[in-house]
Amino acid sequence: LYRTPPSHSAQAAASTARDPLTPRYPVPIMHPWGARAIMFARSNWGSFVAASLCGTAAAGWACLTFIERRHKTSPASQLAQAAAASGGVMSRDEALVRAMVENAKNSDLRQNLDVAFAAQERFMLPGSHGGDGKEEDTRRKFLNRLEERSEEIMAEQRKKNQR
């Protein structure tokens, strides 16, 4: 299975010119391009890794692009299809998400971290109702504020559609 490099004889030792394609170590018997690829990978490890990563990323991007064009499943097209199917009326969940995004943009970092912590606690541990009454009251106020803003967004959307 393995081809061993030629032995070094006195004549070979006297010769300073060495064939760069002759391996210094055993190489599996394969097509010459495969042997060259293995030698390149062993001698230029960093370049091989970078080329492999770039090649893999390019192949993945090409496959994703092909599939998205074939099925037209991009997020933007899905939103457009959903809006067209509903007659341009925004759903309650979509309005709530827009209210959350708007709130996150208008809040400072500390408030966003508090909201993220509360959301994670609520979703990761749904059965636990830890915390005191003050925390629960704060959560309720926050959720009410989001609900009110989502209703406003839905009302604005309805006014736009009526024009």
C-alpha cells in the first residue's frame, strides 16, 4: 500500500539536486495529484488549513444560494409573502416583536441586560416563579408597556392600509 522513497546510495548522496516531488517519507499509492496534495498539506499546514476553510465556506455559500434561489425561502421573501397573504395586516405577534425591538433600541445597555436575564429565566425555568413581588410587578409593567406599544403599532399599520 505504501511506496517507500528510494534508498540513498553513494551516488544519490553525491548528487545535490533532489527531485522536489520525491517524498521523504512513505506516501500512500494514489494518483500523483493526490500525493502532491498530501505533501503540500504536510509541508504547508497553515496554508492548507486556510485554503480548506475558504473552499468549504465558498462551497457552503454556493449550495445555500442555489437552494434559496430554487425554493425562494429567504427571510425577506417569507415576510413579503406573509404580508401579502394577510392583506397587509400585521399580526399581533409581529407587532409585539417590533415593539420589543423598538424598546431594545431605545433602552440603555443595563436595561437590555435586565430584560434579557428576565427573559432567559422565564424561558429556561418556566415553572419557577422566583423573585419577590417587586420583580414580578416590574415584569408585569414591562409586558404591559410592550403590549400597549404593539397595539399602537398595529393601529398605525391599519391607518396606513386604509389610505
